[in-house]
Amino acid sequence: MLATSAWFEPGFRGGGPVRSMARIVDTISDKIDLWLITRDRDLGSSNPYPKLSGQWIRRGRSRVFYLDTGRLGQWLRLRRELSAIRFDLLYVNSLWNPVFTAIPIVALSLGLLHARKVLIAPRGELSLGALSIKTKKKRVFLNGWGPFLRSMDVTWHASSENEASEIQAVLPWARVGVNRDQTSLPYEPLPVTVANDGCARLVFISRISPMKNLDLILRALPALSEPIELDIYGPLEDRGYWSKCQSLIRQAPSTAHVKYQGELAPSDVRRTFSGYDAFIFPTRGENFGHVIAESLSASCPVVCSNRTPWTSVLETGGGAIVPDLTPVGLVKELKRIAAMTTTDRLRAREAAGIAYRSWRSGVGAPNILEQVRISESSSRV
């Protein structure tokens, strides 16, 4: 099987899709040979990973090629090596990416690449929130790209029933399979031993981009008279958007102490969440939401939009849902958290851990490539 993904480890700025792809690579069975093509540098970086560019690297049973997209020699090498192989599946991780989606699919249609089937994981790109950003450009692209993909009889990978519905709302003809195996997080949450007894400590951990909706939190702060601390972590994916957020931070009331704390290595995310009273995440949409799982796994309650697969988990103890993505809608939850006693905060964190444990115990399925292999084997019987 051949897979493509613009971002992969050791990078992490690409967020959840990086971890999803790592999970797939690391859990394939001995019945699958996987070749993965990815970029040789992290999102937003001009520097390649040390000693990886232009190299095939063994990772378990898989082979990973780190491509410098600006080097013709590496492209020619890949064409020579991959055109000699007849793959059972081409698996692309994006709908829009011109290099890691459009090029391999067009190459397949021209006979320059050989694969019996195509599987596309749009990774939340067809959610209402995602489509509301650069709407005209995406609609124009879909008008041409959609019929082309339909003619190739592709299958779509959704990570939840919610994402499957989003895909079919945009592409009614799409054949969609759901696979929820997206995380390698442990089954037990971090224990809660003490609770913060000062003002409410809130955190935002995600990519700084319009999709994650950090500016909504900042626009809600002037209506909050209670003292709070808000720490922001994440790569600055969209510099123009971050400038807008910085302007809002300067307008925050004196009772709100807002700090940008830089980027976090993946290994530090759970530990960081464990030091806060709540994760505020008014995202415009998530196909899965790794960062929500990480927060819950650290027994940190989540205040989130209703545009993720986590609504029922949060409503049954994991945190709270904000259906009205306006400053007025969000400030109600911020006031509730700010008014909590130390005991309230401790109980909320314990409830988040319980909700996580319950969710995690119900996750258990073969990864998507294994699911495809099993389905193919069954169809041949």
C-alpha cells in the first residue's frame, strides 16, 4: 500500500493528522507493506529534518520517504521506484493538497502510478467550519476536482459518523467508511491529587489558525469581570491571524492575564494540560480532535463547540459544550468556571478523567489500512 501525507513525524506542527498517520504506520500487521511519502520538513519550516531529506527510512514494517518538493532529482527517483510497483491501495491524507493529493491521484489516472483502489482521508476539510474559510476558492476547486474523483471511484475515510455525514453532505455520491482508531493514548487518565485554589487557570493548545477560533476566546474576555489566567500554546500557522489575536490580547481587561507560551512538543502536551482547570477550545470543526482526547486524558475538562465527535463525552462529564459560537455564548461558560470553588474544580477534573476512561475503553478497532485489507480479503472469498 502507498500512502501520502504532507506532514509526519518527527514533525508535530501539522496537529492531529500527524498523530493519526503515526498510529496507522505503527499498528499495521505483518500482512501489509506500507510505503509512505511525506515532506522533509515540518509545517511552516524552511529547514529539513536532519539527515532525512531524500531518504527512505524504516519505521517498523513501513518505509517512509522524506521528500524535498523543490528537488527534481528526488521526484524522478520516486517516479522510477514507485512506477515499478503495483500497489493495492493509494491512501492520501487531504482533499486539497496539490503535492501530496493531486499529483499522486493525477499520476494514477495517467498510468504513471499503479494502484487498484484510492482512499481519501479529508481530515475534517469538508466540515462546515473548514468550508467557511476561503469558501469561494474551495467551491471552485470542488466543482472540478469532485467530478474527477467520482470518475475514479474513490472511497473516503472518515474518523467519525459526524465526519461521514459532512463528506456526504458535500459529495452525496461519496462512498464513505468510518474508522475511529486514531489515538495511541493510554487507557488510564492522569490522576488528580490537588486542585488550583487561585483564580481560574485556562488553556488553549492548538495551531494558531482561524479554524481553531482562538479569537473568539479573546473577544469574550472584555465581558468577563472575574479574574482568570489564559495561557496560549501552539505553532503560529497563520501569521496574519495571530496579529489579529495579538491586537485582541492588548484589549483584554486587567483581570484577564493572557500569555502566549510558544509551542509544545507532543510529549509535553498531557503534562501541560494537567496544570489547568479547563481547556477552552471553540473550534470551528474537528474530524477527530486529538487535542480534546489529550486534555481529557490529563483529567482536564474541555469547553468546546458542538462541531466535533466529542459532544456526548463532554456532556456526560468531560466538560461543556458551547453551541452558540459567539462571545456571548462563550462568556457564560467562562463565568461558570471562574466562579468555581477549589472543590468544584477538583470534582470537574475527576469527572473529566472518568469520562475519558469510559470513552477510551470503547475504542478498539483495526486501523484503516488493516480494515481495508480485511475487507478486500473477504470480498475475494
